[in-house]
Amino acid sequence: MDLMDYKCPNCGGAIRFDPGKQDLVCPYCDTVLSVESLKSMDEQLQHAPEKKGESVSLDYEGKEWQEGEQQGMMVYSCNSCSGEIVGDETLGATSCPFCGNAVVMTATFSGTLRPDRVIPFKLDKKEALAALQRHYVGKKLLPRVFKDRNHLDEVKGVYVPFWLFDVEAYAEIDYSATKVRVWSDSDYDYTETSVYKAFRAGTIGYQRVPVDGSKVIDDTLMESIEPYDFAEAVDFQTAYLAGYFANKYDVDAKQSVSRANERIKTSTESAFAQTVVGYDTVDARKTSIQLQSGGICYALLPVWLLSTSWNDGKYIFAMNGQTGKFVGDLPLDRAAYKSWFIKILGITAAALLAASQIIVTFL
Amino acid sequence: MKKRYQFLAILLLAIWLLVLVTPVSLLAAPKTLIVDEMNVLTQSEKDNVNARAEQISAKYNMDAVFLLATGDYRAGSDLTAYSKAVYEKLNLSQNGFIMSFDEKNALWEFVAFGSAQGVIGEKVPYEWFDAFDKEKTYIAGISAYLDSVEAFLAANIGVPDTSGTTDTSEATDNSGTTDTSGATDSSGTPDTTNTPVPTTPGVRQLPRLVDSVGLLSPDQAVELTAKLDEISQRHQFDVVVAVVPELDEREARLFAADFFEQNGFGNGSNLDGAILLLATKERDFGFAAFGHGLRVFTPAGQKYLDKLFLPYLKKDQYFEAFMAYANGVDDFVAKANTGQPYDKGNIPKTAAEILKLRLIGVLVSLGVGLALAGGITSSWKRQLRSVYQEDSAHEYVRDDSIVLSQKYDTFVNNFVDKTARPKDNDRGGGSTFSSSSGSSATGHSGKY
């Protein structure tokens, strides 16, 4: 069964995953196919049993693609940012969703590991466009012309590769804490500072701390659309990619774990500091945090990427394809900024000046 | 007919004889008050300064003599004895003084006689000689000396009543009479310290301006005295200004109160009035008010009064300070007479305070405007940024996964810092107190 073509069993057209229905839909004959039915068909293609994702160490082994699973998948490579995106051959990408430049080369998809989990798109392109319009609302210093939709270059639904780390942190932290008591008599103000040493040791667990596994996608942009609800993650099926791009990971788990560790350490320090209570000041003096991997998961997470061009600049927006959280830096209208600054200054200063002079007059 | 001629002849003879036997002093011959042994003045110059000295002597009943000595006296005397001898030889009144200058031996001397001994303090002659010595010519120096003399006498003696009486009541003596016979001690400073002058309430012993140090020019002294007199009479409230060289162990306000009381100031049996006293050595000032003044000058009101004259005092603008004080008291008494003395809630702002408040208003307006404009536009600018690095992993902490295996808190030490509380250095405000005689007064002291 040529599942990778994701041809409609009724009309033979290319079918796509519909975020609203959470099913596969044929845009030509409106046939609806459940993911489960595709999964069963997928299983029939299975020639060898999947390797269990048992590894929880940083030496992530992952799962290999099943035979025929990569068939029909194409890799689009961007000349400008070297980003590689995966999609079926029907996508016909005209520009890179990461940098907006034209995609010039295509090749057959091959290599890399098979994702463990995927969070399917819940929001479609219309909702991404609506979110973009909402993103413009209430921003007084956004250039008016920028709001013109004609500047929107590309809107792509992309499954971005993420490494999800389960980590157990063991922390030993020395704190210096103080209690301050203040009183006065007729001659002096007194401040009594009582100094304490507080020690906390213990463990704290983290699950599915995500780190973007793609070089071409800005890590900060991806962290800005967190969090994802992993309760809705499902086992990966190539069927979910239908109608979307998917980015291959090019940063492996070993390279990504350092970023997860940074975040985990920060949170661990903060969480332990909250157990040192009853003091006026608390300062961590010595911190020792040991991290132990509890498992790594390779997942594809849904992101809507929107690129616009304005004044020779490219602006990339991202929307969490599951929660709808929308981010993206916007250009500043410097003329409006100066104008508003002067207006507010002038009106406020004039009003206060008049009021103050009237008050002084009647004192 | 023959008898008639005889009568006329006898009459003429009698007149001639009378003229012959009449003492020279009764002929009102001009006094010699400027003695130029050095012969450095022209006759015209000598006449002019002598006339001026005569005017001063007549005005204040005190002969003011200046001697330019040749130095020849030294063969048998010293300058002090010689000065005394010259003064006595001039056949002048018992009340007076002589300033002698011996250029040849680089000496000068001052000798006072009679009441002048009590009026002229120790330091005053130095100031007078400085006035003489600063000038380049003798005639200019003597003129400057006479100017200083007149300024001092105007401030400390005042213009005697032309009637020649010692009636000091308000009704007959507008210019203020002076009885200085008991007003100075042997050291030459006004006797306001240890030996109270016997006074009768309401009988003033000194003019309302007593400038023992000579801070004011003669013209200023006259103008201020007139001002104090006018206000005092209009309100029936004695307004007094006194300048003394230094204080004793008493604080300035008590010194001022005693000065006021012991020199007979104060209107009526309650001694209604107020005094501002300066002690130049300590740069202290004391304010005290009696009788009606206790109601006129509330603590808050006294604070306000300070603001009126203190800025001038701090700049050594004494005339302006005293005039501001006089005008202030005038305003205070008038305000109190309406039934609402200056007190908390109705204290007007001074011009300087209003200017300061206006400037603060301008600065605050600009500051708030800048802060508001910056704050609002910055918040609008921040709206354009939504891409931020997430530094924590709080979202991914497993529920109830934090388990503390060790937890202890140990007391290390403690320490106490103490800082002195700011003292209330506000000298203004004033409070009631008792003068040395036990009279109730209100007032305060301060530095200028």
C-alpha cells in the first residue's frame, strides 16, 4: 500500500491533515479518513518490528524509519539559510518558511531518526492569519503600512523537531539568610540583623523539557511559543505531516541537552529557594546541582511560521500550532514614537505646570 | 537836662562795665573742637570740620574733639595725659571725648569724659580711628571720624528732646530721649547684663534702636528709628531692635527679654512689645515678645517672622533685615488685631518660598511629563517585542516531585546597627519662657 502518497482512496487526490477535525481530509472529494485507519494501513506496511524507545540516556538511539515510510517525502533545501524542510512532493514550496528566501533545490528525503511523538496541528492557516491580525492590534507604534496584508510573503505550517528531556535534578544549596528587626528610641534608629545559614538538599523532577533540534529555526522564537501540552502528543505517524512541512533535526540530543540543563538549573535554584522561608533576605552562596537523564523523546511540534517583508527587512512570526500562542517582533515607527513622546510630554507637562502654578497662587 | 545826661552816662558806663565783667563763656563764642597743632588744615577746612563737630556736640550734648598732635608733648607727658589736658584747656562740657592722633610717634589715644564714658564702648574708638585712618587726607579723615561719631550717637543716644526735659512718655517725645547716665557700665558696653536698670514699666530708657556696634549708617539709623517709633505708637506696641557686641551666659532670647524689660521698653503694664536683638560676636539673634506679643507671635508665627528678616541677616544686610523685621511686626500685630494671629493654617508664603514652589512646580511638571512620556512610549515599544528567551523550566516540573532529603537552618550571628536620629534643629517656632525678672515672654534664639 502506497501510504506515503497519502492518496485519497476515493479520488486519488493528495489528502491533508485537518487540524479542526483532527483527521485526514481529501480537499478534492471531502473524504475524511481517521488517523487510526491510516495507522492500521501503516502497520500493514510494517516489515520489521519497531525498536522500543527504551533509551533514557543521552545516547539517544531512536527509531529508524520503516521501509517505504519515507517514500514520497521530499527535502527542500534553502540556499540562503541552509534550512531543510520535509514535506510531500505535493507541497511545492516556493519560499523558505524560516527566512523567506526561495527554495531552490529538492531532494529525496533520507536519513535521520524517526520521531517518537507528534503533537498534531490543532489550529489551521486561517487561525494563524487571524492571530497575526490580532497581533497587530493595540500596537500604537507599529507602522500602519506594515499591517497591510499584501506584505505577507509566506504562511507555512511546520512540524519542528524538538528534543524532550526528562531529568531528575539532585541539588545541594547553601543559603545565607537574614532576619531584620528595626526599632527606635528618641536618639537612635536600631537595625538588628540576624544571620542564618540554611541548607537544602533534595531532588526535583522535570518532564519533557523541550529544546529546539533545528539549527535554522531561532531557538528563542521557539522558546517564546512554549509551552505545549504534551498530554495531547500522540505516537508519530507520517500521516500527520500531510499538508505541512516538517523540519529534520540537525542538532542532536547531546548538543541540545546543555540548553535544557541551563533552564533546569535555574528552575531548581528557584524552586529550592522557595523552601527557605521566614527570612527577609535569602542569597544562594554555594550551589551544587547534579542532573540525571530520565529519558529523551524526539518529537515534532506544530508551529505556524509566517514571514513578511517590509522596508527590505524580513519579519518572522511563529504561532504555537496547538495553543495558538503567537509571537514575533514588530518594526518600530520611529516618527510615531517621537511624535507620541512629544505629545504626551507636552500635554502632561503643560497640564501639571498650569495646575502647580494655580495651586501655588492660592497657597 | 543835665541830670538826664548824667543818667545816660551812668547807664552806658554800667553797660560797658557789665560787658567787661561778663565771662567769655557766656558770650557764646564758637567752641574749638578740632585742634590742629600740626597745622595741616587750611583755615577754611578747620572752620568746616569744627562747625560740623559743633553741630554734633550740640545735637547730642556731648563734645566731640579731635586733636592732631605734634608730638612735642612727650617731653613731659604721654598722649593720654596730654589729651586730657587739651580737652580741659578747651573749656568744654563735662560730657565729651577727645580722639588724639600723633603721627610723628605713630600713636593715637581716646579719652572720654562724663556720660560719654558710659555710652561709648571699648571697641567703638577703634572703629572711629579706623574711619579716620582709612582716608588719605587729614580733612577727609576727620570728616570720616565725625561721620562715625554721629552714626554711633544717633544709634545709641538718639536726638535729645529739644525741650531739654527727660520726659520719655510717648505723647511728648516722639524722637526718643536717652538717659545714658546709668545705661553703660565701666567697660563701655550697654548695661543689660547683670545689673538691671531700675525702670518703671512704660518709661523707656533707650531709643527703640540701640546699635552698640555701629552696624547702621546715621541715615539708616534715623530712618529705622522713625519706622520703629511710628509702628510702636500706631499699635501701642513697642517694637525694638538692639545690637550688642556679645552675649553673656544667657541665651539670646533671654538676653533680649532682659534688655527689653530692664531698659523700660514695653507698652502699658503688660509691657506690650517685641524685641529683636543681635549679638555680633556670636552671630546670634534673639527674639522676645511680652504682653500682647504672646498672642501676636504664635510659635508658627515666629517661624514665619524669621523667614522675613533672617535671609537679610545672613547676608549682613542689617538695615534691610531690621526694616523687614519692623514691617513684619507691623503686619503681625495688625493680623492679631483682627482676632486671627498668624498661626498654622494661615501663614503666608514668603516671596522666596513662592518662587521656590513655582520652580519646583516647573521641574516636577517636566519630570513627571518626561517620566510619563518615556514610560508610556516605552511600554508601547515593548508591545512590539514578544520574542524572549525562556530561562526557566518551571512549566515542566513534575507535580509534587520536589523532595527535600536534608533541610536545616542554623543561626550564625547577629549584629545591631544604630544611627542617630536627626535632631530637630529647627530653631524657629519659639516658645514661652520667663525673663530674669520672672515676666512671661515668648521668643526664640538662632544663628544668622
